[in-house]
Amino acid sequence: MYSQELTDNNMLRYTRQLVLDGFGPEGQNKLKMAKVLIVGAGGLGSPASIYLAAAGVGTIGIVDYDTVSYSNLNRQIAYSTEDIGRYKTDCSEKQLTRLNPDIEIIKHSLKLSADNVREILVAYDVIIDATDNFPTRYLVSDTAYFLKKPVIEGAVAGYDGILMTIIPDKTPCYRCLYPTPPEDIALNSTEETGVLGMLPGIIGTMQALEAVKLIIGIGQTVSGRIITFDAISSSFRDISWKRRKDCPLCGKK
Amino acid sequence: MIVITVNGKQEELPESTSITDLLIKYGVKPETVVVELNYEIPERQSWADIKLVNEDHLEIVKFIGGG
Ligand SMILES: [Zn+2]
């Protein structure tokens, strides 16, 4: 069933998680066989990709067309000052392979669009939406809905963070939360709102945790609910959220 | 007066406060949020007409889309 047994070195590498309840070599092999796509290699995608690589997710795809700039470095912890001007996908591959040489990194150094989104998403088991804008979020979550792939939505703006895991037809979808984009699309770019690096660190890390739990099938994911995090008061809110009957995407026609 | 729960906290409000009134009172621009009332999601267009009543449970969630 599994492609190959865990090597002795990897037994050591993963020993702290192998001993966890519900994990074991079987859970580790599920991670090894899993393909996770991270859309956006910025403030959320950096910690998400690092933790998934460390945990031993066998295939990690990264979508980003951008290069590293100085203003990225307060939060995009996959990159160093020496990476300025280089493609984020190339830098991520270097960093993640150095951390864990046994995993495969697939680079998608392109701008996601209606023309290419389907062929990219279709090859993966779990999608992490770590993009920095609403139009791409709708593109990713709508496409994943039609492909019946789980999407882990995480976002930040100012001191606010949000997280939800979407299982098509089982949980509310992204449009059950936000049926249409906000009037002021720019409202939410971190260029406008500012952001302190720890906030996407927290949300991106939670996205990685959601992915691991989905893949292994342990615990409760943030599905059928939404978690928001207020970095100023250091408080989480856990909000039950239902499917919209009139949802433009998943609602009954 | 009525007592309702907003984002998990108890709030005392005058009778016949609408969702829109409440957002304004909180200094929240309606176009920057979505709301859930008693685990149902009312249409944005109806917020001004929905009067909150005792023991209502309201959740206000901002549009958050950055990364
Ligand atoms: Zn929906």
C-alpha cells in the first residue's frame, strides 16, 4: 500500500510526532503520500510550508509568481536578506529541501488565473489558500469546490486573522461566509492595513495543522465553524457558521 | 432595553435597534463585515429592517483577505 517503509533516519526525524495518539507510522506514511498545494508563498505560506516540510508531507506544491523584496521580510520567514530579487518558489524550494531532503517540492512560478487554476489544483489532495487578495481566494475556493477538494482558508489584515476549513458539500463554503467580494477590494491588502509578522505566523501555522489533521484523519478541523484571532487582545473566537441556503456556490438551486 | 449577545459578549441595547444601528453604534462600517443572527445569515439588504430582540445572538465577522 505504502510506497516504502520509513527509513531509520526518518523514524528519528519524526519520532516526536510518531508517538502521538492517533499518529504512528501509519499516520506518518499518510503524510508521506499526501500532496498539499500552498497557493501564495507570503506571510501565511512561509510558516505553512516550513511546518508541512518539517512534518514530512511528501509532496508540497507552491504557487507564487513574485520575487522576494525587503518589505516581505518582516513576516515571510522562508526567506533571507540574500534572497532579495529571487523567485519565492525557488527560495522556498531551497529552504524546504534543506530542512527535509526526503520531500518533493513542486514549483508553480506563475500567476494563478481562470485558465490554469484547474489543472494545477487537480493534482493535489489538500489546498491551502494563503493568497493575499480576494479575487484569487474566490478563484481558488470556487475551483476547489467543483473539484471536490478540501480548502483551508486563512487570511490576515491589520491585527485580525481568520481561519476555516472547507469540505465541499459537507461544510459551509467560502461564499457561504463571503457571498461576494467586499466593495473595497483594496481594503484588505496588507500594504494598506499593515501586518505584524507573528499574525500570519499564527494563522499560517494553524493552516498547516489543519492540513495534517485532514490528511491523517484525527481530531476536529475548523469546519462548520470559523476561528478569528484578534492579535491586539490576544483572543480567539470560535463561531459556528451554517451553509447559506441561497449560497451562490453551494446553495440548493 | 433588551439584552443580546454580540460576538460572545452580553450587550444592553435600546428596543428596536436594527442590525445596521448596532454596527453604526460600534463604529463598524457595514460594507466591511458579514453578520450571522441566531445562526442564520440574513441578507445584507435586510440589515436595516431587522430589529434585534431579547436574547438574540449576533456574530460580526470582518472581511479579512490578506496574506
Ligand atoms: Zn456556500
